[in-house]
Amino acid sequence: KEKNFLYKIITGNETWVLYDNP
């Protein structure tokens, strides 16, 4: 889930869970 963590940093929101795709 490294990409998810990066996405959360970029967006600054908890919406990173939506990026939980392979």
C-alpha cells in the first residue's frame, strides 16, 4: 500500500482508500 500512502500525502485527505487498486 505504498502508492496509497503517497496518494494520501499528495491529496492530504483520507480518500487514499479509493486508490486501493492493483
